[in-house]
Amino acid sequence: MSAKPIRGRTTAAREGDAVVLLIGMRINHFRAVHQWLPVMLSMFRMLKELARDPGRGLLGRVLLTASPRTYYVVQYWESKEKLYAYASSPDMVHHGMWSIANRKERAGKLRGHVGLWHETYVAPEGGYESIYFDMPEFGLGAASGTVPVERRGRYGKDRFAYRSAP
């Protein structure tokens, strides 16, 4: 992601559906570092794994902190199919981490020291719009590139109405 602002108004160049995954963790007990630190580190391992293979479908991501306890990643994906393929692939970090969590849960060994969550949204073309004003590429714009806002419409209602060529 470029740190230099792009002058003027731009919008995300995304065409087609936008797939957004919000995924994160909440530290329920700060002193249980041995429980939550591996979870946090596994997220970084997954992001590194995805960065090495762009063909898996991750277009971009933004790391965020909601509070001293809650951390999450906004991820932009090519398609829900590629997201599902990554999540269920037995040779990827995500699958292995969920296998460990599921085994611990079945064995009654989870102690509630760390919470996990995710939400996935598929916004069809025409169901999302964006505008960036004197900003570096960010969010969906960083994941898909940007175009001058005039190409998609100066107003939000115009950008919502934009459709790519079939």
C-alpha cells in the first residue's frame, strides 16, 4: 500500500462482487498469554501464507485494533469460493489451527481465555461504493486499485448504479 496520498477523489476500481471477511480475536484474560499469543501469531502466519500465494484469492487486508483486548483483520477476497477453498484446505495454516481448536473444545480444554469471531459479507456489484479524498489507496481501493471518481460517478447513488461490462 502506498503511503503517498492520491490527490483528489478516487473510488475503488473493483468490478463484480466484493467479498469482505472480518476476522478477529478478543483477549478475555490478559494473563493467559500462553493461550492468546499463539492465536494472534497464527493470524500473522495465515496472512504471510496468503501473501506468498496471491492465487489463493486474498486481494488485500487491513489490520485493526478495536480495543486493548480486541484485534481484527478486514480482508478482501476475489470470491467466496476462493475464501472457502483456503479455509478448508488441509495443507493451509487455517485448517490446522481450527483442527487444534476443535480438538481442545471436544476434550473440554478450552478455558475461555481468548475469543474468536468472523463475519463474511458478499456484496454484489451495485451493492457497494467507495470514495477516497486525498488518501493513499486504502481498504477496497488498496485491494482492487482505484480510479478517478468521475469514472464511476461523482455521487454515491451513481457509484452504486455502476455496472462493469458483461
